[in-house]
Amino acid sequence: MQKLTNKEEEIMHILWKLEKAFVKDVLMEIEDDKPHYNTLSTIIRNLEDKGFVSHTAYGNTHQYYPVVTKEEYRKGFMNSAIANYFNNSYKSMISFFAKEEKISAEELREILDMIEKKK
């Protein structure tokens, strides 16, 4: 799965939220740093070229919808991040978050309980 730019990810989050949208609908959802309509249209068409989005045509107007789910993207993104930044080691990733104080001992115990319940 291709990596998306920050702006493409922002647009995908909007499309996942709306499920189906015209360019003008997406534009209305962007709060900061709104791109020009034509720029946004190009970004969405690029997402379509990358296989993340498709459309239904209504004359000259297109209604876009995601074809990659948020879960599919998250899984690919996390697998890539773990491979590139943690040498494919989930232990290294969890250790990183523990050292950065982004995860508590209680949360780690909850994760262990979830793992043990799956067995």
C-alpha cells in the first residue's frame, strides 16, 4: 500500500467520515489551510489514481467514496512504521512508548490481559 501525504491522509479521514462526498463537501469539512477547489479536486483524483478512492459520475460532477477502509490503511501504516522505525519489533515499539511515557503500566497490563485472552 502506498504511503499518503499528510494532505491526502487528511482528505481520506474526511471521506471515511462522510462515506460519499463531492469535492465541495470535502472542502467544507477542511477547517485550516483550505486548498483551492481545483487543488483539492486534483488531490482527490490522485487518491483515485493510487486506488484509495473511486467515484460515481453524475454528468460532469463526481461523487467520491473510499475504497480502502480506515482499518486497512491503519494496518498498512502501522506495519510500515514498525518495520521502518522499530526493526519489525513490537517489543521495541512498546518500549519506545513506555520510555516516552505515552503508555502506563496499567495500560500495559490491560494489553497483556487482551493477549492472554486471545490464546
